[in-house]
Amino acid sequence: MIRIKSPREIEKMRRAGQIAAAARDLAGKLAVPGATTHDIDKQVEAFIRSRHAIPTCIGYCGYPAATCISVNEEVVHGIPGKRVIKEGDLVSVDLDVGFEGCIGDCAATFIAGKARCDEDVKLLSITRQAFYEGLRFARPGYRVSDISAAVQQFVEENGFSVIRDYVGHGIGTEMHEEPEVPNFGKPGHGPRLVKGMTICIEPMVCAGSWPVRVLSDGWTAVTRDGSRAAHYENTILITDGEPEILTVPEPEV
Ligand code: MF3
Ligand code: CO
């Protein structure tokens, strides 16, 4: 069942989203050569807690950290640890924030220091733009797979592949709610979008081919061909008109 959110829940999701987006910005600043993924995770966790919010990833299905940090050919769910970030690494940070029982989820990929090649820069920009291509269909009158098809078409037109094994999702009081929001598929299928739904659109894109495998830590998903990957995610609210991105930093006053 897809639950329509109440105005009260939406307000809390906005707050969670603002903290999540600020935490993502912080992670981007920390993702520099020489930093360990553990350092980044701990600083992001401290920031989330300083805002009286909860790093919801900790303990989710036994996950041990506040953030997922996935480097280069790691697509998602990399566990922060001793790994030292190197110049030109692609650092994907995914995090969830809980505020008064409501959740915001967002991710982005950053380049540490100087880019290794133009293809890396293009991969990040196509992944981010793919989110916005999907977002155009995130409104009443469309169905979930209209978002999926828009993301896939844009990514493939630009010579990259969308990951199939992980998908976007509904969100609210749980990190993962119905519906699933894949980044691939034919348009015109799946649930109809309705005002008050909250979903995560999260293109996961790689430069090579899309099959992935999970490392022996039970979490880290890497591309089988070793090609580099990027991720971009926001939590959004379906409205009567333009969708509202909930994972945006608080406006400065
Ligand atoms: N934030 C992820 C998503 O986009 C899920 C995090 S998995 C966890 O769905 F185990 F780290 F919580
Ligand atoms: Co996420």
C-alpha cells in the first residue's frame, strides 16, 4: 500500500530532508584525498546528531554506519572504513536522516580533488541530470514507470548504463516504502502518482555494463566489469504541480 502523507508528516520530512541535504553537502567537502571513509562517516554522523536528528542507516538490517560510502567501481552500500580516498576517486555518499519519526534520504557522487578523466566528469553530470529527467514525470497524471523510462532513456542516450539490481523507493516513516521506483522500464506502468506521495528518485549509473555483485562484507555492490559508477538521489513530494524536492538545504535567512 502506498501511504499518502499528512501535512504534519510532510513538514517533518522537510526538516529531515534539510538536515540530510546539509549532511550530504558536508560529506562532499570532506571527500578529499587523504581522508578515510571512516572519518567522513563519523563527521557526518556527528553533524546529524548535532541537529537533533537520527542517522537512520545505523542498524538498518544490521548496517554498521551512518552513511554508505562507495568508491569508484563500488555502486552503493560501501561500508565506511580504513580506505584512504585518493586524488580523482569517485566518492558516492548515501545517507538517511530521521526527524521526529520521518525520514529524508539523499545521495551524491563527488570527485576527490582533480578528476582523473573527462569521462568521470560526464558520468557525474549525466547521473545528476538523469534525476531531473525523471523528476519531470513526478506529478499526477503520470505513473511510476514514466519516471523510470525517462531516467533510462537519458542515461543510455549518453552512452552509460543504469543499474538494475537496486531501485528507488517510497519513503516516509520507513526508509523503504512502496512503491519501487526503478531506473529502467517501459513507460505507462506501475502505480499512478498522486499528490501527497513521497518517493526517492535515485539514478545509479555506470560507465560500463550494469551487472553488479556484492562483496563478501555482505553489503558493498560493485560493477562486475569494474567500471566506475555514480549515484544521485533526492527525496521528493508529489504535489498538484511541480514536485517538491525535500532534500534541499535550509534556506538562509
Ligand atoms: N539510503 C539507501 C537508499 O537509497 C539505503 C541505505 S541502506 C543502509 O535506499 F543499510 F545503509 F541503510
Ligand atoms: Co539513499
